[in-house]
Amino acid sequence: MPGFSLASRLDGAIGGKTATAFEKAFGVKTVGELLEHYPRRYARRGELTPIDSLPLGEPVTIVAEVVSANERRMQNRRGSLLEVVISDGDGRMSLTFFNQPWRLKDLTPGRRGIFSGKVGEYRRQTQLTNPDYELFDDIAEARAEAEVTAKRPIPIYPATSSIPSTLVQKTISLVLDGLGEVEDPLPDDLRARRGLLPARAALEQIHRPETDDDIPPAVATLRMHEAFVLQTALLQQRQFVRALSATKRPAEAGGLLERFDAILPFELTADQQSVGAQLEADLVADWPMNRLVQGEVGSGKTLVALRAMLQVAESGGQSALIAPTEVLAGQHLRSIARMLGPELAPEIMPTLLTGQMPAAERRKAALRVASGQARIVVGTHALLSASTTFADLGFVVVDEQHRFGVDQREALRSKGSSPHTLVLTATPIPRTVAMTVFGDLDVSTIRTMPAGRAGIQSFVAPLAEKPAWFARVWDRVAEEVALGRQAFVVCAAIDSDQLTADEKTDEPADVPAAAAEGARTRWGVVQVEALLSRLPTFDGIRVQILHGKMPSDEKDSVMQAFARGDIDVLVATTVIEVGVDVPNASTMVILEADRFGVSQLHQLRGRVGRGGLPGLCLLVTEAAPGTSARSRVEAVAATLDGFALAEVDLELRGEGDVLGGAQSGARSSLRLLRVVTDADLITEARAEGERLLADDPALLRHPGLAAALERRVGVEERAALAKS
């Protein structure tokens, strides 16, 4: 009798040693997780795989034919070497086996099979050393069986050098043989309406298809499983938040918010007004606000957040704004104090609290926060420390959510009693990502930009084809400075000569893997400063550097000097990515722009063209035309629409780990679902999940879905969702 379920531990199904190897290779711990390790493609017994295009150093699985096999004694050590040549009809490669002469009986010319191993090179010829293989039985006893076998697709799995695809296939087949009943996560009516398979049949057909026709319905079924379980988990989290009670924070006639609006020197944009009204309503709802506000760089998100903070302050509540860097926190504080003006600022007492403040200054700030005197507190990770306490924390604002781990955000929120939470992001999020990654948050968007912005022109400086343009870039910067304007130069590193693994703190978080593995960084802040000091055109131009490893007070003084106009050209790492506002800065040069992701290039570019001056962004790259690195840079130069770029970024980088804390494409927790192409499916799954939870909020009548949620959204993911 079959003895285990999808929730069973893997070591109980396949043995401890094999289970440990699979966990190390693929991170799978249960039977269900192993069965979610789906084939990446299917081969055919009659198909041959191109050998000429095999990537060196990668584990591969190919279908090929044996051309020759010869055994010889090794010259420099004892034993024999078996050399087998295989072919795909065009290219050839060799297989080498040490001290395994018996394989000559199997590997005879004309035999075909699946060969798995890590691609190496010897004497300029590709080879597999001691590969795993499985030969096809060409002389079948029964022709009928042979015909069936010939048509049966061979699943090819993501593999490693220690666990080839053939071993994955055998292990999954063993597990399927021993698997008991599989409860279906989909309601019967949804499955019937969409013509989907039962859960057990879908698993069988994706891993052990009899024909090509078995595969598409299995994939469609399992893709809906994934979308439906994920959306239900997010909707449940929204239910949990709405079950909490919140302190209502109403605005009063003649109160702080009304007084602030009266002193604003400009009209709010239509989007600022509508999002402001949403926040105002959230603050008097029965449950805590849990909202994401997304908007372009410079669209006025901070102003909208400040108006909500003033509404909270009217009832004596405190607001905490956490920013990812000291520079940005200081910038936020000065901006808030400036907007409040001399009348309101003393009442609200906006206070900065960061880890690198002098001890005496920090103690004073912490006292103002603990006593409730400071009704708006701006800080970095220092706000999370055990020594920071609040009198009445009613509102948490997280700036640039992707820079903080879920545990850090939760640590701040736990300092109040179910405080309202607002997340700000200047990285526009495609609709399907908002629905998938932030599906438990209400999402608001500010699209319209404040009047008076002159806009930004962006150009690619393609040094691969036009190396002379490098000199022209610096001439162009000097011309802008001669007009009384200022410029940023952005580098991917602090010192490219000293770059080590633990010195990459200022490099872009979303740097694509291809760039990271390519040629080393050439231009760090240090190298650019040295270059500019030697250029005749920069005589008399005041150049200063800024990076994340400088002391906090030094960083702050450099930023303030740049804001005052005492520095003409600021050479910096991505520490200036968000929040830095210098209206006189007209020009930005981004060196080795292909080392940055699309969203980061867009963020960086938003630092110029913020005042009445037209902005200029020069994207310098040595990436060759037609490469993905060059495509990223050209996409950014082609449009200022952050929402269009967000779609490009999504296609290039993947959707990220939508359940855990990670938000980068490499570790996506999605298996078959793709937010780029499955938007309609995700929308439908969400609507179905809403209907089901409205009718059965505790899932008492849907045990299969409850079990799938328990497996798919474990303790860690639940915690991550609860803190998002």
C-alpha cells in the first residue's frame, strides 16, 4: 500500500543519503517539493542534440549516437582509459571513463542513448568525464512496445554535476510509485470549467508522459494550482490584517493637516489628491492601513506620506519613516522640515535617528522619540534597535521597500500596537507583479508629475563602436558646469583596483548575472576622480567623491555642499540612487551602465532634471550591439516611462521570490507560473480565490486547498507575508 503524501519528508521516501544530496542540490525537503522539480524540456529517442553549442562548465543532458569506443593503457599512471566518441550527426565529442573496461560491451557503435555530465575540454575538444548514461534498446523483443517507447518523451530536468537529469528522473519515478492519494487544491467546479486534470494525473503526466499530448494539460493544471494557491495565500493575509483592530486617526477641522495644506506654495496634482484621500480614509478604517504607493521618481510620494503623518500627529500619534541609507534619511528630514515650515516644524519636531550619529546627539534624539515629543521620526536601521522606543507609534512608512528584509520591517512595526503601514516605491511595479508580490497590500499609483519639470534626455555612449565618445562625455559635462550647472558621475564600485567580494556594498543589487560574471569593473569612484584631475577641461571644476563607506557625517556634509552648489561634479556610487534632490544638477554620467539593472538606471536618472533645468543622462557602455547588456541600456535611453521600463525589467530579470524575503529573479519560488505571460491566469485565480474565501473563509469545505497552503506557504513564507 502506498505509504507517503506530498507533505512527507523526502528522506522517508528515498533514503537519507539521497535526500541529503537532493536538498543540497535543489533545496527540496519534502515529497511535494521534489515533485515540483519539473522537467525543463523533453527529448525524444530519435532526436539528436547539437553538440557544437554545448556550454563549457555546465551540466548537460544530451541524446547522441556512439561512433567509436577504444580502451588503452594510461602512460603516466596505472589503469586503463576508455575513450568513446559520440555524435549528433554534425559535431562530435568524447566520453572518458577511467578503469571501467566493461562499458565496452554496452557502448558499441550505432547505439543511441542519453548522456549526462559536466562539459569539459581536452585538447580543444569537448568531452564528458565519467558521464551518467542510459542507452536505448534498439532491438526490442516486441515491436508494439518498441513503437510506444520510441514515442514516449524523455523528461530532461534541471540538474547539477553531482545529480544528473537521469538520476532525477529515476528518483521522481520511484516517488510517484510510492505516492498515496493526492488531494486536489482546486475546487471541483473550477477544475471542471477549465477542463483541468485531477492533481494526481497532472503530476503523472508532467513527469511520465506517454505521448507529447499528455504534457500541455498537465502544465496548464499545475500552473493554475500555483496561481490559485499563491493568490489565496495573499488574500488570506489580507483577511488576517483586516481582523486586527487599529487606532483611528481622523483629521480635524483646523488641525495640523488643514494648516499644512494652507501653507503649501503649489496645488497638489490630481493623483496626489486622490491617493491622499485613500490614505485619509485608511487612517479611520476599522483595520490597520496596509498600502503600497508607487510613483515615478519625483512624483511627490513623500508629500503624500507627510500629509498622512500629520493626520496621525493630530491625535498625538507618532510616525516613523525608515529609509535605506543615511544620506537618504538626512535628505528626507531636511525635506520634511522645509515643507513643514517655521510654524509647524517646532510643533511636530521632526527628528533624525541614525546609527552613525554622535552618541550624545543620538541620546537626545532617542529621548525625544521615547517621550512622544518627536511626532515624526526619520531614520535608518537604528530605528529597529532594542534601545529605540516610541510613546505611541501609530504609523510606519517604509521608503524603498525592496532595500529592507521582511524581518527588519516587522521589527519596526512591532514597536507599536497594530500601527498603520505605508510602503513607498519609486520603482513602478507591473500590474501582475503588484498582484503577485504585493497581493496582500492595497496598491495606489501616482502617475502625474508636478508642473515645472523640464524633463530628461537620455543617450547611449557606445564605446565598443565609438571609443572617441569617452572624451566627448567629459567635454559635455564641462560645458554644463560652464553654464553654472552641476553634474553626477555614477560608478559601480568604489575602487576597481581594490575590489574584493566584501567591498561590493555599493554595487547595484539587481546587477544582472551576465554583467557580474563578465569583465571586471574598470571605473570606480577613485579611478574617475583621478582621471578628472588630469583633464585640462576640468581645470577649476570642483570635483568631490561620495560612497557608502565614508563616515556618516562626511557623507552628509558632502551632500549638503553639493546641494548648496559648492561642488560642481559629484562622483558617487549608487548611494545617490534615491531621494537626493538638487534642482541645479542637470547632467548625469553613468559609467559601465550595463552593470546596472533597468530599474536602477531609471532611478539614478531621476536625480537630474528635477528643477526648471532640462536633464541630460549619458549612459556609457562598452557592451557590444545585440547583447542583452546593451539591450538593457538602450531600453532605458528609449523611454522615460517607468511603467514601460518596469515591464522590460520584469522580462529581463524574472519575477523574484514572490513568497519569501528575496526579490531577485534567480531564486524565484514560482515553478511554472510566469507573471510576464500569465497575467490573465493570475487575475482569474485571484477572482476565484476571493469568491471561495468569501464563501468559506476557514477553508473547512476545501481541505485539499488548506493542505496545499500548509505545504506551499510554510511557516517562513507565512511570516514573510505577515511582515510585507
